[in-house]
Amino acid sequence: MSCWNCFPIRRRYRCHPGSVRFRDLTRRLGEAGNPSISDPEVLSAATTWATRLLGVPAAEPVRRALMVAVAELHIEAGWAGFDAGRYGRAMFHYARGLELATEAGNAYCQTLAMNYAGLATVEHGHPNDGLKILQIGELKALDIPPDEQRAVVIGENGKAAVEAVARATSATVLNRLGHPDAADTMQAKARQLWTPTPSDTYGDLDRPAACLELERGRLEAAEQLAAASVRRWEGGSQISRTQSGIVLATIYVKAGEPDGMRMAHHAVTAAMKITSVRVHQRLLPLIAVLEARRGPDAHELARMARQVATTQL
């Protein structure tokens, strides 16, 4: 099991007045309810309602702006379904978001839809197909205008962030498919494109790099990267902080470090508090290294972690 990141989606930007209502709705729905996950049922229902309004006659600029706003809502709904382990629903929303963004001629939303769809396809067990989708998304990202307001993050280059996170994901897939040199090249390109700062609340290149080194058995390098990822999310995203903590705990337990069991227990209890299938599945590598250890404490913790990882939400 890997540990990819969320791609950037929520941005501050100027937009046509006719689409403000939908974007504000997308933001509110994405942040409502459980702070650790958007509600896939509510978001899917919202896309149905919003899509009906696209049939209302309007001037072409207004129509395009509304199409992009509804595309963003579909992408948000897709992510909520993906995070809840509903692959079919996620792919439906990504496909619809891509269709609307393509019709509106918005390269940024097209790129997001393909990146998310590629990530979901990889995690659903189809790395070859997922990699192809990600590669198409990388090409589409080249069409994002430099002044695209949706790609603006305060103090950062949103276009580069989208490309970099997609390449970091592709690096993990390439390594899984037996192309380690290509994976290293892709990882290096990701870091050349973008370096997140504390002011940027989106994206993390250290966690996927840590997972890559962990899979290769390079525990010292993996530990440094995972620790950097944990520091990055201190005081930030609860989901991202928990995922990074799981990766770091897995490294420590695998290395036989004395603090490994304490870190593993903290990681499991943190995951229990989050309503996210993807976060729960991040526990599987940790479960494997716990089960490989001797002693009742490790096996009991592995049992508890497996119960979290396999619980149906």
C-alpha cells in the first residue's frame, strides 16, 4: 500500500459572479461535517442539483464559468467517494468533471480530474492504467495558462504543484512496475518543479519519497523523509499528519528502533479517529511489520490496526 498525497484543488481566485454560488457551495460542502472527510452522499446529491442548472439559458461566458464551477464540484465529490473507498462513484464524478472542464476549455480542472482519476485507478489495483492517466494529466498541465487564477496559491506556483505531485505519484508507480531508474528521474523532476513552503497547505513530496525508499529497504533515507513530512504537517491537515505518522512508525518498527512500538500505537489510535478508508488502508504496511515482530504486544497492536484497516465505514 502506498501513501500518495492530495492534489491541490481549493484555491483563492477571482471568478465570474455567476459561478460564485457553486464554488462557495463546493468549499462549504468540502469542509462540512466530519473535519477529516467530505460527505460523499451530500456531495453527490449536490452535483445532481447543480448539473440541472446548466440547462438554464445564459450568455456564453456565464455558461462556461458555471460549467467549470460544476466540474470542480464533481471533482470534490469524486475525491470524497475515493477517500471513502467508493471507486466506482469516484470515477463517475471524475469523468463528469473532466467532460465539463473539457467542454469549457479549462486545462486546470482537466488536469485535476485526470490526476485524481489516475491516483484512484492506481490505488484500486491497476497501476499500468493509472500511470497512463497520470501521464495524460501531465501533458494537459502544460496547457494551464501562467495566469490561471485557479492555479494560484499564496506565495507558490499552483501549476507547478499540480505537476510535481502527479510526478511524485508516477514515480511510486514506476518503481512498483520495475523501473527504479525512471522512478528516480520522475522523483527528481517533481522536486525541480516545486518546493512547498509552510505557507502552502497543499501537497507533500517528502511522504511519497519516504514510501519509495521504504519499499526499497533504505530505512535511513526513508526515516529522514518521513520525519520531514511529519514536521511539515504539524498544526496542519489532520489526514496528512496521520498518514505521515503512520509511515514514520512503520519505518521505526521495521528498523527495530526502541521507540517504534510507541509510535505505532500513536499512529493506530490517530487513524481510528479519522473517517477515511484511504487513511485506514495506510495501516497495512505497519500491520505487516508488526506481525513480523516477536512478542504479544506487537501482535496485539497489529490485531487492533487490522481491525481499523478492515472496518467498513
